[in-house]
Amino acid sequence: MRSTLVIASVTAILKSLLENGLVDRGVTASIGSDAIVSALPPDRIDVGADERAQLNLFLHQVTPNTALRSASRLALDGDEKRPATSQLALDLHYLLTAYGAQDFQIEILLGYAIQRMHRTPTLKRDAIRASLTALSSADHGNVLPPTLAAMAASNLADQVEQIAISPQFLNGDEMSKIWSALQARYRPSVAYKVSMVLIEESS
């Protein structure tokens, strides 16, 4: 179970990174309202008259990590070889989108988000562990949602030394295809690849 939580753990860490930055950088003062960070499919976000200042981090694709695609280890069992432990190495592809109902809110939020991600090209083991601990700890007397409570069982920090975050520059046709598939109203976005996470399965 611990290994299967790594994808959700990465999304939660990135969401927390953006949320903390909104506070640290005083972005809400620049846009004249509160702003939130979500991790939802874009078609579930209200746009138009009810649109609010918001950043949304959406995992739109998961692909094999080519560098460690053959990471399976083999154990000898007599004259036979059998898989002892399989490691599925994955890259996670995110779409980071800004929303806002007032002039320039989208541009300010998107600029902040790009700067924040640029300043965090890697998430090292200590930072991963600290972030997951903070996310999975109840505070302010609130009951922690089961999804966040589950993050305490994630072994992401034990799997990798660091996670790399890199921008992916999609052309107009690629971006159009993504938004068409999402069946959502387009908003300015930037794509990121996060490498890598491991899902393990013992025989």
C-alpha cells in the first residue's frame, strides 16, 4: 500500500508548495482577493461569473521513466529465473492553470506559479519527508481527511534521493489537444514533468 501512494504524495507536495508560496510571497495582496490551490480535473472548476482566483494542478498523464524502465531485479531459483521485485519507474505530467475573474489576476497567479516552480527544480529527500509529515499531521483541532492521513504511510522519501521538476514547453497544437480532451474551457497553463517515482511490487 505504501508504494501505491507515491503518485498522490507528489501531487500533494506540489500543491502544498504552491499554497505556502502564496502566503510567503503575499500574492493575495497583489490580486486583491484570496486565492486557492486545487488539484482537480479542469472540467470541475467553476469558470465565468463564479470564477475565483485560483491555481489548479492537474495530473494529466503518467508515462514510464525511460532511464529506469528496466529496473526489475531477477533472482535465481535453481535453474530458473523469476522476478523477485519489480520497480515501475514513472514520470508524472502536470498541467498548472491559473483562473481569475478580474483583470490581471490570471497573469499574476501564473507568473507567481512559474517563478515558484522555477525556484524549486528538485525536491530532496528531507524536504519530501518534511512536507508529507506536515500534510499528514492534524492541526488546529480539525479532523484530517482520509486522503491526507494516508500520506503518512507513503514511502516516497525512502524511494528516491530527489525528485526533479522540469517545465515542458508544449506548442499550440499539443496544448489544444489536451484541453479538447479535458472538455473544459481553456485558461492559460504551463506543463511540468516530475521525475521520477517508483511503484514497487514484491513477488
